[in-house]
Amino acid sequence: MNHADQSPTSAGPHGSGARRRPSRGTVLGGMAVVGLLLAVVDQLTKNWAVANLPELDPQPFLGEILHLTLLYNSGAAWGMGSEITPVVTGLQIAIVIGVIVFAVRSVRSYWYTLALGLILGGALGNIHDRVLRAPGPFHGAVVDFLELPHWPVFNVADMAVVAGAILVVLLGVIGMSPNPAEAEERARAEAVGTAGTDDVEHPEETR
């Protein structure tokens, strides 16, 4: 076999990019670990808040920066959608499905694995409340207890979703692809196409 024909992303003597990129199983496994860990931490902190905090009575935690204020939110941020809790629940489940499908089809990056794991864990934490907490399945209220000035009360799951979304945006801004191998292949194809166009436009240079 001609070694010159090997792809730059194939396994080589110097440890090529392909070796550093996670497989589909690694991506899904990493997302599962991050997601389940966050969901457990989220539920532990919510159970602590329910057991120890008075409802709707702010308790100073970090001076005026952070208060612990227990409330039950049947809607989304700022209480919006409280009358359509099953719809909000369905949207959160759809987000989880979308994240998993996107990971299976397109993600071969450790950074995107972390970002999607954060989103997955946060969504699962709040879905748990919607499905299993009072007043009943798909009508359950999410436990919120962290309060910053001029911001809706939130929880660990909300923090994870926001952090994951910010990380996805940052990765896009710096030009990092969810699948570096595909991005490199597209770049090579564009380079070949550009070279071919130049040859056609300047045939006299090849004579």
C-alpha cells in the first residue's frame, strides 16, 4: 500500500488526530456520566432545599449576592408557561432526544461531549421534577432555591443547561467543529476544488 495515500486523520506513527477523537461510544458514555452525575447532584440539592428551607422566605447565603429562596415553579423562567406544564415537560423531553440524536450523528469531540453532557444532565434533573414531583406526572413543579439579584430563582439543573449552551456557542464562535474529521474532509475537498478551478482558468500555465 502506498503510505502517501493515508489520510492525515488515520492512525500513524506520530499519533494522528483520529486517535485523539472520541468514538461514538465514548461520546455517548461521556455524556451519560456527566449527565447522570449532574442529575444526581441536582436532586440531592433540591431535596436538601425542600427539607431545610422555608418556602418563599429568602435566607441570606452570600450576603446580598446569593439568597436561598425555596419555591416551586410549574412553568419556565420567571414562571412563564405555568398553565401549560405538560407542554413545558414535553419540550424538555424533546431537548433530551435532540441532544442524543445530535451526539450520535455528528459529535466526535471531547468539548462538545462535555457541553452536551451538561445540557443533558440539567434537562434530566428538571424532567425528574416534572414527572415525579407533586401535583402529578407531567404536571410536577420544579424545585428552585438559588436567587441572584434581578434574576429568576434557579437550581443546579438550570446552571448546567446554561453552562452547556454557553460552551456550545463559544465552541462555534472559535470555529471548533462537533466532528473535526468531517470539517477537515470538507476543507480538503474545497482545497481540491479551488485548485481544479485555477487549472481551468489558467490552462496556459500547464503547457
